[in-house]
Amino acid sequence: AQRVTQPEKLLSVFKGAPVELKCNYSYSGSPELFWYVQYSRQRLQLLLRHISRESIKGFTADLNKGETSFHLKKPFAQEEDSAMYYCALRGETSGSRLTFGEGTQLTVNP
Amino acid sequence: NAGVMQNPRHLVRRRGQEARLRCSPMKGHSHVYWYRQLPEEGLKFMVYLQKENIIDESGMPKERFSAEFPKEGPSILRIQQVVRGDSAAYFCASSPRDKNTEAFFGQGTRLTVV
């Protein structure tokens, strides 16, 4: 069985502060991990995927297989980063089917 | 490319009625996924379809729910005899093929059962 856990439903930081959104997963094989973002009144969109190893909008995430984590980080949060963030996992045999965490609502205060 | 289009955006049904949710995938995409998001929860996989085929319906409730993706036209998620617990946001995603491709999401249909 595959499972994704985001322990924080709500996270509030001030502009310019570092931010870390936590994601832990359980999966017996080699998963693909993703972060999706949903800005207010917009559709869910892919933010980044671990195989790309890229930084999008200043965000990075490293897959830690030992700790089964894929935390999302940004050194200096901006107000426009306020959104709902979902961590998701895709298993080796599940096609493009994704297993989502419950999401973290990030609020960046001025 | 207009992206994944879902309609209606909002749907209100009385208990016992039928709900039909439509999803038009992006142009060139032949794989469609439906997810449900109950209040205060994350998105949960329901069903994965290709044109005229159901590939994986392991997340679909056993009764009252069905999905199709015909050769022509949008994918339809059908809920018969709706109950209050069916109130949720239903999201559709599409991809051009199954593995190693990004799935693009629609804006969702918010179903309210009164």
C-alpha cells in the first residue's frame, strides 16, 4: 500500500522567512514524488517532481529514501507563495495514478 | 490548448437524484483520471480510463458510481441516487500516455447534495 502524509494542515510564516512543508511517504518500491500547488480559485498544477531535481519559483525538494521524506523548502517566502500545497506519490505500477497527501495551507504574512 | 475542462463547476442535487460530471481532456490526451476530495481531506483516486476502457477502478465506490470515456466526447462520472456524503469536489486529470508523464488537472466540479 502507498501512503503520503503531510503532518501540517496549516502553516503560517512571515515574508522573507524560510519555509518547509513536510511530506513523508510509505511505499515498498521506488516511487516518484511530486509537489502540486493550488493557488486561490485556480486549478491544481505541478510545482516540481523529484526526478527533475530542479528549482521552481525558488522551491526545492529532495527525496530522502532513508527517512522516506520529500520536504518542500524555500529560503525566503513571498506573499504570492500563499496557497495549498499537496505532496503526491506515483508508484511503479500505477500508471499516472497519484496518491496525494491531505495538503498544507501555506499563508505568508506581510 | 484550453486545458482540461470540467463542467459544471458547481452542481447542486437533491438526495436521490443523479449527478453527471463531465471532463474534456487536453487535446491529444487519451488517459483520464478522476479524483474526489471530501471536505478537509486530500484528493483520493477513483478511476483511470483510456478511450472506451476502464483501466483501474479500484478507488470507485462499489455502488451508485460509474465512469466512462467514450470514443467521442468527454469522460463522464455518473453518481446515481446521490446522498449527502457524496458532497465533494471531483477533479479530473488527463495525460497523453500512462507512464512518466505529467497529469494536468481540471478546475474541478463541486457537488453539493441537499
